[in-house]
Amino acid sequence: ADDLLSKGYDYFIRLAKVLATSFDNLRFHVVGGYSATDIPLEHISEKIIFYGKQPSSFFLDFYPSMDGIVSFNRPFVLAPGAFDGFPTGACLEAGFSGVANIINDPLKLNNTFVDDVDILILDEEFERSVSRISILLSDPAALARLGEATWRAFHRVMNLDRQLWARTKIIGDELLTHTGLVSVVPASTSTLDTGPLRAATQDLRNQIAQLQHDAAHWHGVSEQLGKGIP
């Protein structure tokens, strides 16, 4: 939507212009709805490639050929309350391909990844960001190690069993604490509730219907007694 701020494209180009003066072999790649005319590229115009918007299949070959992904997202720019998660989906996908994550965390959502070990976390101090990235670029082996560390950290933290267990535990704890959250099978059936499932639950539905009927009856009796009606 012609926005250059929320995804940090302006910050990326600013970094590129400074870093390119010290690292002649550095090349930049932009995927998404940006073009060479959005921000003047000046001396990096021959060192940057724009791919436009791409389908998911594009990244199967793209990410393995990259050393690092730079992501500098800013919350609440597109709309009040709008923000990207941490790490973003693109950063996660890149990290799973061994691409070093060089990203920011403006809302302080990180409570797992270690800065300068698993990933490199940038901030609004531009000169500090340049310095930290320059250290990596000066040592290709260190950059490769960070990419491997990102890969290992993402696989450890985003492990399916670990993620599902954590969510299941939260839901289970809540269900045990708040009885109002416990769900019961409705007495009525839907048009989708057919076949073996309907047959298997019919007795239970009948019991629930009878309980609901009895509860309504005794609720009515209680109200009448409360009004002094014999």
C-alpha cells in the first residue's frame, strides 16, 4: 500500500547505502511490492535486485542462497494496534533455511532467543546497527555460524511437539480452573453431524436434553416458590 515504513524498507536501504561503502562484495535483495523508484538508490543501484511479489514456491531456492535477512518492522504504522509478530513469518521461513536473522524487536516480545548468539537484534540506534552488522560482514565464518545458530534455535523453539504441548497445557489448566469454560455436547444435532459420530453420541445427547429439561422445570418451580405461589 505504498508504505515504506512498517516493514522497515527505508531502514534497509539506509543500511545498504552505508554498508556498501565498506563491503564491495555486498549484494542486496528485495522481495515484495517495492521498486527501485521508491527511494533513491544512488551508489547501490547496481548492487540491488528487486524480485517483486513472489509465491511461496519461490523461496525454496531463494532462501538457501542468502546469508542474512534484515527485518526492521515498526508497529502501529499501518493502523492502530497493527504489528508484526516476532519473528515474522518471513524471518522464520528464512531461518529454517539457515539464513541468519538480523532483525528488531520493537515490542520486546522476545523471551527465548539470545541476542548475538541465536540472532542479531537491531534497535533504533542506526550507527550501532551498522557497527554490529559490519562485524559480521568482516568475518564470513561468524556470519555462517549465526545462520546455523538461527537454524538450530528456530527448530528448537518452534518444534511442533513443544509448541503443541505448551498450548495444550494452557488450555487444560484453564479448563480445570474455570468450569464455565468446559464445553458439553449440545442436545441438538447439526446437518453436518451425521453417520457414526451421531449414532455414538445420541445417548449422551438424550441425557443432556433430559437434564436441560429437568433444570428448566425445577428453575420454574423455584421461581414460583420464591413468589409464594403454591
